[in-house]
Amino acid sequence: MTLPVVLLGLAIALLIGFLFHILRGGSGWRLLLYLGMSILGFALGQWGSMAFGWSMYKVGALDVPLGITGSVLILVLGDWFNLNYGSTSK
């Protein structure tokens, strides 16, 4: 992948992480957690697209819908895990 493709993927993943933070709320640490999970999910979605030969709507070498799907899945799973198994300090 070229640098512009990687930067576009990072921009999309960070935007998804910011939007998820706006919807769910939380502190600055939670924002960093969402951004990291969003980047991880987008990368896993891209890897799945390339590994299994799946393709929906490609923008150059970037398969945007599968990246977004991976990002949202990891964000929802991570948020659920954090709510159920995170720290219980009040």
C-alpha cells in the first residue's frame, strides 16, 4: 500500500473513532481507547478483505466498507467489554 492509501485509511478510522466517542461519551482516555480500537478494527477489516479476496467498493487499494465494518465491530465489542469487565471504581 502506498502512503496516501494508508493516510486515507487512518483518516477514516480516526473519524469513526471520534464519532463513536461523540455518541458514547467519556473522558480523554476513553477517546484514546476508541481511536486505537477504531484503527485496529479498520486494519483488521482491510486484512480480511485482502486475505479472503472480498471486495465491495474500493477506493484505490482501500476497501472502505469492509474497513468501516471492522472498525465498528471492534468498537462495539471493545465498548461492551469495557462496560462489562472494566474497572468498577465509583
